[in-house]
Amino acid sequence: MRNRTHWPDTESSFDLTKKGPDMLMTLQLVIILICLFYGARKGGLALGLLGGIGIVLMVFVFHLTPGKPPVDVILTIVAVVAASAALQASGGLEVLLQLAEKLLRRNPKYVSILAPFTTCFLTMLCGTGHVVYTMLPIIYDVAINNNIRPERPMAAASIGAQMGIIASPVSVAVVSLAAFLAKAPAGSTVIDFVTLISVSIPSTLVGVLMIGIFSWFRGKDLDKDEAFQELISNPENREYVYGEKATLLDKKLETRQWTAMWIFVAAIAVVAVLGAFVQLRPVLGGKPLNMVLTIQMFMLMAGALIIIFTKTNAAAIGKSEVFRAGMIAVVAVFGVAWMADTVFEANLPAIKAALAELVKTQPWTYAVALLIVSKLVNSQAAAISAMVPVALSIGVAPGYVVAFAAACYGYYILPTYPSDLAAIQFDRSGTTRIGKYVINHSFILPGLIGVITSCIVGFILATMRGLI
């Protein structure tokens, strides 16, 4: 009797649920990386939308239970972005920019140190690093007309603006981190909003200071830079390099712009006070109102008061750059966090077994992972949304999460972020540039110095506070 060829069971061959657990997890992680890489490459909303492909594959192909979208985080982002966009639409943002320019022009010799602090503080107030675009031509003008190498303050200003995100009480990254820390696993130290910013703000400012000190001495002075001198030897090039004066000082500010600015700043101050003094918050259900809801309420109210008292056109709010960037962040956080939560929750036992001991004995590895993910997703908020829940679930102490919060900024590693590209574009002297080998660009050293310093100082502060 002739032996019949045995054909494999077609259904079981393509049933991924019957593959080994290690292979399954590897495939799932590969899908996440593909979504992150491709989404970051396409830019804009693509990062969050690619998360949709990932979540569909996880549920319908791998049969994983869908994770939980970070609803609290998303709603907080919406509230904060709405208020910040109202500030921009009302013209209140121009008040802050004009004040910053006055500071720089009164102290031109110190522009390399003051520029990153200026952009950092603007970001801390507004919650977004996109405010740097208006300041870059002003910083260039101050530097070039005082014979200061523009690369020094320009690169530092771009890095300082992005570092300010993790120190801003109203940034997407900070409110996301606060929301995740509030849900730390049982037995962990629950770190509140005020404790978080009491570590992130000083550690960020020290990091920015180190950037400024480094920038003060970096590169050749313009009169000793052969390439620059050869460039301006041509009269046309010289006229282009020194160009026309860029300034906001000749713009007359209206009362309504000042009103909008003070409403926004007052709302931030109230949120900070309510976070510091729990007794000022209403007790509901036996517990004080949590800070996530408090931030949402007061940010929505700030936006409403700006509209009422400044007669800002509500339609203009949705068209502002801050609103557009903020909504992109919402979609990114939604898609990335949902996809990542689905995969990591399903594979939590295996992940704990593989990584728990490592992160407990060498917690700095969490900072490295966070830095790499940040570069992949080009977003501090998305990096936090993808990594912090996983870190907390595998046993990383909340104190380390706070200490190394600055590591969520890693997209300076390659000069592809809009603010870095804008700095290169605005620097007509050509000193702020991308190097021959791409990685040797003007932003890599200030970025590394700022983030590493902030992480070290954050660790020291967290230890002094008893968080570690």
C-alpha cells in the first residue's frame, strides 16, 4: 500500500496562537518597532495612526485582549492644549516672546547662556517647544550682530526649548507622567504632581545651565573661523549673513494680549498651589480631588476666560500651531500607548522574568531604554506613554521614573526634529549645521550634556527626597 503524503493542518499552521510564547512575543515586538519606525518617518499623525494597524494585528491575528487606552492622559492633553492654543490665538504668547527678546538684547554678551534659558522658560509656561520658532531669528540676530558664533546660542536654544517640556506643569509629557504615576502598582510609592515637578524643574534647569556653559566656549570665534571669513569675503554673502534686523520690539501690544497672558499664568499658578496644598481641594467620596481632574478643570476654564475677556475668535483657536501640534500629540499618545499596553500586558510575566532583575539592579538601563524609544517616536509624551506603564509594571520604582524623566528627550540624537532643522535654516552664517557623518551635528553634544546632567541631578534630588 502506497504511503500517502501527510499535508500539515492548514488551519493550525497559520494559527499564531499555537506558536511558542517566545516567538509570539518577538513577532509582536517587531510589529511595534515597524509601526514606530514607519510612523516616525512619515511624521505628523502617522505615528498614532500606525498604532491602529498594530492594535488590529494584536487583537485579530494574535488574539490578545485589547489594552486600555490612556483616557485620563488624553483628556488632560486636550484641556491643556485648548488653553495654550487660546493663549496663542489671543496674542498673549507674543507678550512672553517680547519679554524674552528684551532680556536677550539687554545682555547680548551672555546670549549663549540666556538663549537656552529663555526658550526653556517659554516652553515651561506654554507647555510646548514650538514657541522656539519665533525666537530663533531673534537669537541669530543678537548673536551675529555682536560677533558671537550663532551656533552657540542657536543649537542651545533648540535643545533648551525641548528640555523645558519635562519641566512644564502644563506639557503633555508631564501631565501624562503624572497620570501614570498616580496609578502606580500597589505597594509602590505614589508620587504626586507637585513632587514630580519639584524634581523635574530644578534638574532641567541645571541641565540647561550646563548646556549654556558648554555653548559659551564651543567652536571657533567668528574672526578666527576660516570658513566663515571666506564666506563673508563675498559682499553678497556678507549682506545675506548679516541681513535685516529681526525683532518683535516694534510691535505694539494690546491690553487684551496682556490680559490673556495673565489669565493663563494665573491658571498655572492656581494648579501649582492646589497641588502643593491638598487641603485646598474639595473632598469627594472621602478623598481629595485628584490632580489630573484639577488640571483638566482649570485649563478648560483658563481657555474659556481668555475667550470671554479678550473677545478672541474661538474659530482661530483650532487653527493655531499650538492646537495642531497638540492634537497630533493626542493621536500619537492614543495609538502608541494603546498598542504598547496591549502587547506588554499580554506578555507581562515573560517581560518581568527577563527584565525585572536587570532594572532593579541597574535602574539606569530604564533611562537608556526611554532615551532610545524617544528617538524612535520623536515625542517625549509618546515615549512616556509607551515606557512608563511597562517600567512600573515590571518593578521599576516610581522614584527612578521621576529621577530619569529627562531621558524622555532623545530625538536630538539625529537632526531630524523640526526645531533643530529650523535652527539650521535660520542660521544664515552656516555655523549651525549637520556634519559630514550626520551624527556629528550641532545638537548632539548640547543634547547629551543637558539630558545626562538632568538625569544625574534628578537622581540626586529623588534620593534626597526619599523617593529612591
